[in-house]
Amino acid sequence: MEKKSLGVVKTQYFTFANPPDELKLESGARLGPVTIAYETYGELNKEKTNAVLILHALSGDAHVAGFHEGEKDPGWWDSMVGPEKAFDTNKYFVICSNILGGCAGSTGPSSINPRTNKTYCLDFPIVSIGDMVECQKRLIEYLGIKKLLTVVGGSMGGMQALAWLVKYPNKIHSAIPIATAMRHSPQQIAFDEVGRQAIMADPCWKDGDYYGGAHPAKGLAVARMIGHITYMSDASMADKFGRQKKKDSEQFKFTADFEVEGYLRYRGDNFVKRFDANSYLYITKAMDNFDATRSKPLQEVWKGLKVKVLVIAFKSDWLYPAYQSKEIIKACKFAGLEASYCEIDSTYGHDAFLLEFEEETHLVKHFLKKVFSVSQNEAKL
Amino acid sequence: MEKKSLGVVKTQYFTFANPPDELKLESGARLGPVTIAYETYGELNKEKTNAVLILHALSGDAHVAGFHEGEKDPGWWDSMVGPEKAFDTNKYFVICSNILGGCAGSTGPSSINPRTNKTYCLDFPIVSIGDMVECQKRLIEYLGIKKLLTVVGGSMGGMQALAWLVKYPNKIHSAIPIATAMRHSPQQIAFDEVGRQAIMADPCWKDGDYYGGAHPAKGLAVARMIGHITYMSDASMADKFGRQKKKDSEQFKFTADFEVEGYLRYRGDNFVKRFDANSYLYITKAMDNFDATRSKPLQEVWKGLKVKVLVIAFKSDWLYPAYQSKEIIKACKFAGLEASYCEIDSTYGHDAFLLEFEEETHLVKHFLKKVFSVSQNEAKL
């Protein structure tokens, strides 16, 4: 059954400026004004109790679903968001905002620094996953929402969901961290670091001060190619490409002979058209620095919380292996939270969180229905 | 018990020039003169029946064991080669040569092209694993050896062992392919390709024509860093680094904060001092193009061979996963070869083939003793 699309949607902007509305970052630095790009779908009910916040991954943006005017590709999670879909816009008011530090409308290193009237470049302060969540909280308050039905995201989106659980557990009824970790392993840090090195090795990077001229496109493309390998699985690559040689293989010795090489180059080259290299540095650093546990074990941080949690992992995901999701669910259970865990049997690797929407839909739909019904009863008390 | 070292060893050179000694490559191209750097340890017996050929991996060289004059680090497999070690130089005559296309004494893209008196650069022809084996065969003949006791190597060295089995099965009594594959999966090709892209993205690469000036050091370092991540395992990185921060972390925003980052940068920077970027391109391409099966299944190619095979894999090796070694052993068994398989329970990932020398020593010592004894009896018949 073909589900309906949201049709044409538009990005909106929310700016908070001037102290005391200035953002105090977890590092202690201050930042302002801050603009947050966001999209909403569906209708906020009168009681403002049907809002869902979607949290995007490294290369995502606020455009989750529907189509931007004149574009032929829908948002990045259109399979999950829309009428009758997992996040049913006939029932729920769905919000997604571009993260702080990003390059798709929200304030980041490519924005203008009002103190100098020049692009921030590396003057942009180091931001954290917690800082991203802080901006989301301000957006939610601005929209008049006191408590979210759920916060949900995969990969770095899942880290934000965990940060919501740590920072603002009283502002959410539930959380759905997908294919994520409470902190990066050294292997995850290492992959990010090689991507950063590839960008910084590009002479066009110029210590981050490249906005007037050529961008470090080659370095960023290499970073993205590394990323893509880690998003797929050995099995999914074997299925998709095998050892097929490209038909249009040129005569140059080190051309892309194999289909898989051509695919990676294509994805790398496409990425640089829409993504900012400095944002890549800042965001991956935020992921590497993230540690939900910080000063004490999560089971102590989360003790007694009334937040319901659904943790989802994927069998072939070797970038965010299932054992990391099991650490999260273990902390939930030890803290006494109502939490469930599902490991989906997919061969898609880390990309599964974007692709296995049928299984995810079953899991999310029932979970959200229950959360909504309990939350409405609570509201009546 | 501390085993003895070989002491000081020396690299030797063997050159074959002029037709008909010119090398006809598998691509059809011709190459000459070709110099092969090699080292030997132990004594060749009078009957010339105690020779073992060791085959090195991507970044290896002819210097397997002992010390070069004035150097404090021994060869790359010193733990396995020497008096009383797995390849016991009191019993066996051990040979290792630098591969064709390499940059440690053998002819490669950084050699002088005698037709132009300039460095080959990208005029160097594409070489194959089979071409490397062809050079090794000429070296063996030059040393007066008719049949090798064994050919042994890990990773790309294992591919060469398989190529010996395909091309010259009558010239070997046995083969020991370790942590290898009969052909690269698309994931393995993809990792190589990103490394090549990183090198070619470096403006110092200049289409391979950089020998007069600065080498593409940053690109090669990034390629090596990617390699290092794939050589280790998630578990071994967690053991070695955890999330330890570096003590001497500078104030620069994107400095190496974590130990793992510092380690990767160090390994990357060190590698460029000893390795040629063009060789990296040619050698990884040879690995990606390698397919032991080629026209027909290996079990048919190998049918009825009298070569004994010992296949070794490592549990945590995700770059050359054990299933690839199982494909090799399966082909051996289907072809009716006397073959055994051992999967060593190591957490070191692909690096295990260099590090798990105790387990490897047990396996190799018994295997080689048996091969030697059977081969001596055969010789008497």
C-alpha cells in the first residue's frame, strides 16, 4: 500500500539573540545570535501534547520528509514520516531542526560572526551534543511545547536522544535511540579522525578560512568515502557491487575500475556540493567528545526516571555494533526505566536505520501509540 | 626462553635484463631490466631442498629478520624467523624478496626507466600478484632451487602463496596462506580505493610525477591511517587506547585529543618516511585485481595437486574475515589436497598475523617438519 507523502514542505528559522537569550555552551563559551533551521509536519493539538522531535545524524538536516519546492527527492526519512507512516502526521506534530554547528540553515562555522562581520571559520567555538540539545529545547519552548511525546534519532541523532534523557528527562515522555552509542569507541573516533585529517590535508582547507575561494572538496570527498564504507556492511557491499567492473572504465591506470569505486567517488563528489568541510570537523568532534555517562554511570543518572525507552540496533551494523545498544538498554534496566530493545536482522549495516523502515515502523508505531495514550491520561490527572 | 637472533643481515640484489630475460607481465606489457631485492638466512643444503620463501604484505619488504647494520629494530617477522624459531634458520634456508612494484630495492614506479633515463612514475606498467610471483620464481631459479619447501605469507603475502599454487604448483611442496583471500571483496577494494583517492587528492602527487620535489606525504599518511584502523580490531583498539586523552594535547581545536588519534597520526607520519606513494597505488591495485579463481573454480584449478596447504585465519580479523580463509580451505578440500585450517582466537584483528607468533610457531613448526621429512623421502625415490 502506497502511503501518502506530505507534499511540499518549507524550512523555517528561529533565532535567539542577545543575552540572556545568548547560548552558554557546555565549554563555557558564549554564542549568539543563534539561528536554528527547522521543519514541522502535521498539526500541534490544542493541548500541545502530540509533538515528536526527530534528531538527525552527521550529514542530515531539518528536511526529514516531504518535498522542497521544485526538488524531486524527498527528505531523508520520508519513509518514516507522513500520513499513516510510523510518525503519523495525521496524529502527531513532527519537528526536526538542523543541529548547531551544521550547514543547512542553523548557525555553524560557515555563518557570519556578528562581532567581526566575517565568516566564523575556526573562530566558531567547539560545540557538544548537549549544546545541540540545548538549542532544540529552546525551539520547543518557542513553539509552546512543555513536554515532547518522544525524541528519536539514529546514529548521532541517537546520541542527542540520550543527551535529552540526561539533560531534560522531565521534558520528554519517551526516547528512541537507534543504532547509536553512549560514547564513541576508539575505532569510531579513529574513523572520524581520518576523515578530519583528509579534510585538513587538503591545501584548500587553509586552516578553515576557505569561504572566499575554493573549498577543500577533495579532502571532504575522501572523508565522505571513508564514512560510506563504514555505513555499509561487507555483505551489503557484496550484494550491491560484487566485483563488477565499470563499463565506462577509462584508460587511466588508477581510474575507478570496480563498480564499488565508482559508487564511492560519486557519493564523495555529490556530498561536497551540499556539505561544509568545517561543519564536518565540528560535528564529528562533537560526536567523539560525547559521553552520556560523564561523571557517573548512566544507571545512576537515569535512576527513577519516568521516561519510556525503545532502543533499536541492527545485526550487521559494525560502525555502531549492537553491543553498544545493549549497554544503553542495560543502563535503562538497571535504572528501573520501562525500556525495550530490538535488534533488527538486517544486512544493510549502519545504513539500516535509514533503510529498514518497515521493521522500524512496526516497532515505533506501537511504542508511540502507547506513549501517547499514557501521556494523555497523565495530562488528565 | 629467549630465542637467538640472526644478528646482522644484508639485503642482496638480483637483476635480470635484456630479452629473453625480460619480464612479460600478465597484462602483456614487457618490463626490463628488473631488479629484485632479497635477503636470505640460514644455509642452503647441498641438495638445495631446504628452502622456504616468505612473501611480504603491502608495506613489508625483503628484510624479514635480523638487524641491518646500525639499526635497532629487527625485520618485520623476526619473531618467526631465526635460530630455533618457526622458520628455523638452523634447518631451513629462508628467502624473502621485495615485490615487483615495491619501493624497498625492487623495480617499481620510483625506479629509473632505462628507455627515458627518468623515473618511471605512472609509465610503470600495472603489475599483478602473478607478476610478483614470476619474479620470485626467477630468483629461486637463480639461486639454483628447483622446488621450495614452502611459500608462506600473510595478507597480500597470502595472495602470493595462492598465486604460487595456481601458477607453479610443481615448484612447491607446500603453501601457508595466512589471513588472506582468494580475491578482494568490494569492502576490501573500497578501503584500498579511499587510500588511493587520498594520495591522488594530494596536490603534491602531480599525476605521479613528484620525485624531483615534495612527495604527497599528507595523502599517503591518510591512506596509511585508514589502513591501520582496518588492521586492528574494535576490541584491540579499546584495550590499547580506550578513551584516554593525550597529555600533551595542544590548544588547536582539531588537534589529536585522544590517544588513538595521536597514534594514527604518528603511524601515518612515520610511514611516509619509508614508503613511496606511487608504489602504494600500484600494489593496492594489484591486490584489488587479484582473483585466484579467474576462469574456473579453484577446486578445478587445484585438482590432484600434491601440495600440502595450511590455512591460518584470526577470529577478530575483520579486514580479511575468517570466512575468506574458509573459502580457500574448502577449495583445497574439494580439490583433494592435503590441507588443514586453523582459526586462531586473537583480538588483534588483521595485525594478528604479525603478532600471534607463538600460536603460529606451533602450527608452522609441526607442519614444516612433516613437509620437510616427506619431501626428503620423495627426493630419495
